[in-house]
Amino acid sequence: MEKILYVLIMAFLLLLFSETAARTTKRKAEETAVQLSQEAELVREAGYGDEKLSTVLVDGAVVCSAGVKSLVPGVEVGVECKIGGGKVRWAYGKTDESGEFLIDLPSHLHANPKLEEDCVVRVLHIPKGSSTCNTAIVQRFKPIKLSFVHEGTRVYSARTLTLARIV
């Protein structure tokens, strides 16, 4: 009788501990799932992942200062952003036939709250034989300023970068 009682008590304790362990495991799994879900939501809100939630654009124009200012097509420009620790990230574009550019920044730059401090637009290459003027770079870079915000879209502007005519 004593052995049966002992076996029953042990079976009861084993059952109790296994239920407690199962509840603890289930709770930890739920907490992990919630944490992963929250992290995924933060990543999604920052504009990463498959679903693009925000758009960040940089616009401007390149002009030739040769008496009368004229817009320069085909100029390669880049947005250079120095992110924490001096790491440099780039986005590239080219001026259209009217000398204007619009660069869509990649999503890894969207969450940076200091784009105006960390990013500049640089003239990278002027096409040879530009019909507008033979040019030399006067302004190598220009800071950007926030100019427009609306429903998940931010537009920063470098305004006008000026080139000089070589005579």
C-alpha cells in the first residue's frame, strides 16, 4: 500500500511539473512570437521589407552659369549620406533633358531622422561635349533641405547646383 501511495504521489508530481513546464514553454513561445511580431512591425514601418511604406525623394537641378543660366542635361549626381561611424551610403541619378533630377532614396536611409545633416548632393560627372557649355564644377556638393511631406512621402531639395563655363 505504501508503494502504491508513493507511485501515485510521484505520478501526481510528475503530471503537475509537466503541466507547469508546458505552460511555461507555451508562454515563452507566445512572448517570442509577440517580440518577433513587434520587431517585424518596426522594420516594416521604417520602410524596409517587401511592402514599401514610405518614399523619400531628393530633387534639384544643375545649371551652367554662362552669362544666361541654362540647365544642363545628362549630369550624373549622387546623394551621399554619412551614417553613424562614418559609413557612407549612396543613391544615384542623372539630370533629365531639362537639367533636373529626382532621386528615390533606398529604404535603408528612410529611417534616418537626420538626413539634412547627414546627406548632400554631389555632382559626379558632367557629360563630355555638353551642348550647353563646357563646364567646370563650381559647387561640388549642396546640402539638402526638407521641402515637402505628405502621406508617407518626404521630398528633400538640393535646389540648384551651379557649374561655370570655361572660356
